[in-house]
Amino acid sequence: MIAETLRAARIAASRLAATSRLGAPLTPCTPASYLRREAAPSRVVLCASSRSPGRAASFLRSCAQRLLWPAPPGDLRRAIDGIRSGGGHPRLLKRLPPAPRRRVTSARLLEGRVDGPRAAAALEAGRPLDWIVESPRHVRLTDRQLAALGERGVRWSALEPVELVAVFAPSAPAGSGRGWTRAVGRGVPLWIGADGA
């Protein structure tokens, strides 16, 4: 359960746990604490806890940009699976993030943790600017660093994408959550209130 504050995440996790909707325990996190966790779950529920629809949409959009990276194109993924040792195949998600619309024929694979110096070295090495990481959770860059890389043309994808299970809101959003749909994409369930429905 990822919310703007740990308190909001705890409350939301408690409310959803009472419904037994997920059948799995929810770990309350903020975006920053989620990214710091070494063994963070790959399935998340985002909590739009702000009473301001604009602020809630902004929070969801920020989480989507930072966490919900697409899987690499199929050809590249199969090529990587063929050369990676151990670990087997990453878990396939029920709902993969949308694939890039353009054809990607080469990419840079960055296994393990990606921090500022490693990203700078990869950028200095030149093309390709499509970077594939194991998971967004392994990227230890600030929002400012990610934005600067994006301005230089870097595009991210992940072998183990974070799966958005649902968006939870303690109360019904104003405007039926249309801004939220734009923030996280269509087809994501919206669970309202303690009953999770």
C-alpha cells in the first residue's frame, strides 16, 4: 500500500485488510520507503488519500512515472532471457504496462542497482538510450535525476515491472476519478472506502 504519508498508508492498509479483498498482507509505504526496501513487493495498491482531487491525481501521476515502467519489447526480453544466468524467468504480470509504440531494436541492460554515478557512466557511453533494468525498485535516482535523464532521451523499461493492482480511495473522488484514470491508465480498478468496492 503506497500513500503520500506512512500514516495514510497504514490506515488504508488496515481498512483493506479488514475486507480480505487481496488475500495477502499489505505493507504500508510511502513512495520513498517502498523504493528503499530491498525486498519490496512487486504488486502495489496506490492510495489516493488527499481530499484534493488535483493533489491526489498529481500523487498518482508521480507514482506512475516512477514505478510503473513497461516491460521491454518481446524480442529484447527473449534475448535477455537467453543470456542471463540463474534466476529463471521473471514472473509474468496479469496486466503488463503498455509496450513502447516505436520499434526498439537495441537497448542497454543495467543489472543490479543503478545510482547516480552508474547512470552518468551509462549516459556517457552513448547510445542506445533505451535502458532496461531489473526493476524500478533497483533504480536509486532522485526525481530530478530521472527527469534530467529523460530530457537527454533516456527511456526506461523493466524486466520485472511493478504491477498496479488497484487505486484505493478512502472516499469517492470528485468527478468520478477521471484525472486518476489519466494518471495511472485505463482499466485499473478503483476501490472506494472500507468495503474496497
